[in-house]
Amino acid sequence: VALMLMGSVAFVMCLFYLLHYYDDDIRTYAWNVVSGSICTFSGVLIGMSWNQCFVFFVVGPPQQAGIVKTIVCNLMASVGWYITLQIVLAVVSGAIGPTPTDKVRTTLNLKCFAVLLGVTNGASNLTLWGLVQTMVPHTFGGTVGVFLTCFFCIGFMFMCGSSARAFISKADDGKEDEYEALWDKFARETEDATLCMTLAHLCVQATRLSISGVLPLPAGQMPPGLKVTHREMWTLAVCGLLYAAAIPLVDVMVQAKFLSRFKGWLKKIAAFAAAFCILYSLTWSLGSQVDVSKPPGQMVLALFGTLVGFLLIFILDFIADLSCTGEATDREIKALVTPIATLIGFAWKQAFAGAVVTITARDRFLPPPVQTLGCAIALVVVVVPAWRLYILPVVMNETVASEDRRRASLKSAVLLAPLLDEKSANGTSTSSAAAGALGLSVGQSGDLVKQNMALARRNADLEASIRDIRQELGELKKLAALLS
């Protein structure tokens, strides 16, 4: 308990440092990771608790109902969450019902419900297809068969949803307005994340099976009594690195424009798979020291997973700041923030789920699934409104500010483009000639361009700070006038 107390205080203070870090990119990544982690563990906790309660009341306890009835109930729950997602986004966006008056607030609400319900739907799919994976032969062919079946089934469901959105959007005036376009945009983003997270889960389940020889439980937990060696732990971690290395490989190999969405799926699957491999390799590593099936061990895993996640952010930011990396690399690094948030979110989900199970096992007033769902709802009711009101707006503002800084850097690069691209009469580039005249190498001139872009970003930050100071001075003048 004493160690938990000191560790919790240190953890909270470290979060304050990261959320107010001097480096703009680190600060933006930190806010995005905190936001994504909160949403991930809230959505996964609600989705899995609801599914357990639904199965309990429809067919009874899974041990008595059998795996087939349990799978059917989980399928019904997954489809139900998807329909709920579409209806909620349609109402919030104004595609169905009254037209919103505040577009900024509407966008924030869409982001909130899209991410939260998307993660919830993804958690339902994880349980559903994890159960299906336990029924097939534990071979390479069986694993590939489940993967393809999952892809086509979820893809078919999403195609039906896309057709329904198109029909509803054009039912009134024959065209799609801006609010209906927002509905479709957020729905597609959520569908992509849900599909890729589910497929990545199946890939990592198969990877863990091939390493340890034992298929994990449907939701990814370690089977009781499983003992893994240090070699197996490191093998799983290396597999995570290989999944991460597949991201730029896909980016280079798949260039056709008509495959852009499929390319995005492959990259997201690889990113989520890398995050899951790192999470479960940490679980295996800590499992040899502490009992990760009980709340104290799960809390240690959550804290350690958070530490590893933020260390990865610092490493990625260091790579992005190198002079040899370009805009494409920076874009891929930003895309890895969501999987890192998923890693941290799933680690905290296990900790909170373990705490809820412990409470319901000791103080039982209702059937365990009902009591578990009640505890999950109570936790989400406290956490989600605070996330929506005080964290999500900051995340969106940080994202907009980061995009503004990126555009300022690009504008600076565009201004320097003629110097870098024009050719002289003898075929030598102007940039090389200018660098030679100044006694610089081409690499040194590239470093100067990089420094210029950094100065442009700093200039954009200073201009934003000046605007804030002017706004505060104006508010102080108004306050002074009222007081006088």
C-alpha cells in the first residue's frame, strides 16, 4: 500500500510535467495519449461488462450456455453497439433531427461519441472473434481462416452502414450537406479503427499461440497456470518491433491511390499489433515477478505500461526531430500515438477490471455480471464527462496548433524551394552552388533548411503567445474598468 501511494503521487506529478512540457510535439503527444487512454479503458470496460451481462440474461452463465450460444449473443451485442454508434452520430451531427447551431461544439461531441462508442464496439468484436478463434483448430490455416472471416464479416457490416448513411443523407434534398458529411467522416474513421483493432488482436493472439503453444483467453488474458520463459518474452517483444517495422514497409510498397483505404488498414493493423505485443510482453515479464491476475500486480502493470508508452513517445519525437527525417516520417510517427494510447488504455482497463471483479466477489448484492456492469457505469459516469469537458477540447486545440505550426514550416520550405530546386546552366543545382560559395556542404545547407523550419515553428508559437497575452490584457482592462 505504501509503495502504491508513493507511486501514484509520482505518477500524477509526472503527468503534469508531460502535459506542460516545453516541447510542443511532446506536449501534443502527451495530451493525445492521456485522452486516448481514458477513452480506451472506459470503452473497453463498458463494452466487455455489457456483453457479459447481456449473455448472462439471454442464455445464462457461459459455462452452462455453451460456446455457440455465447458467440451468438456476443454477435448480437456487437451489431447492437454498431447500430447505436450510427444512430448517436447521426443525431449529434444533425443528419437526423434539428440542425446544430454551434459547429465547434458539434465537432467535439462527434469526436467524443465516435471514439467512445467505437472503442466499445471494438471491445465487443474482440470478445466475439476471440471466442470464434478458440473453436477452430489451433493451426496456421485455422488462424488465417478466422482472420479472413472476421475481415469480410465486419467489412460487410460496415458496407451496410455506409449504404444506410448515403441513403439517409440524400433522402431529404438529394445531396449531402456539411453535417451529414461530418457524420460520414467520423463514422468511417471509427469503423477503420474498430476493424483494425479487432484484426490486430487476432494476429497477436495467433502470435502468442505460436510462441507459447497455448492460445490466450478470448479477451487476451493469460490462461491460468501459464508459465513463459524469458526467451518467449523477448520473442514476443521482437515480434512487436517487426509489426512496427511493417508500417513504413507498407507505406513504400502500396502506392496505388485506389488502395489508399486498404493501405491505411494495413498500417493501423500493424501499429495496433505492435502495441498489443508490447503490452503482453510486459504482462509476461511482470507475471514472472508478481501476480498480474490480482489488482496489485495489475496496477504495477498499468504504471509500467504507461512508463513504457511515454518513453516510446520521447524516442519517436527524437526521430522526428532528426534532420534526415521528412514530412512523411513525421506523419507516420503521429499515427503511432493512437496505438500507444491503446497500449496504456488496455493496461489500465485490466487494472480497473480486476478491481471491479475483486469488489463484486467480496461484496455481492446482485448477480456478478450485473454488479460488474454497475461498477463500470459508475466509473464511466465520473470519468467520461470530465474527459469531454476538460481534456478533449485541449486535445483538439493542441492538434489545431500543431497543424498550424506544420503549415508554417511548410510555408517556409516552399519559400526556399526555388533556391533548392532551380538548376544552373551547367546542370548544377543552385542550392549546391550557393552552398559551395558559402563554403558549406549540401548536407550542411539541408541542416540550415531544417533550422529555418524550426525557427518558423518557434515564430508561430511566439505569435500565438502574443495573441494570448493581448487577450489577457484586454480582459484585465475590462476587469479594472468594472472595479473602478
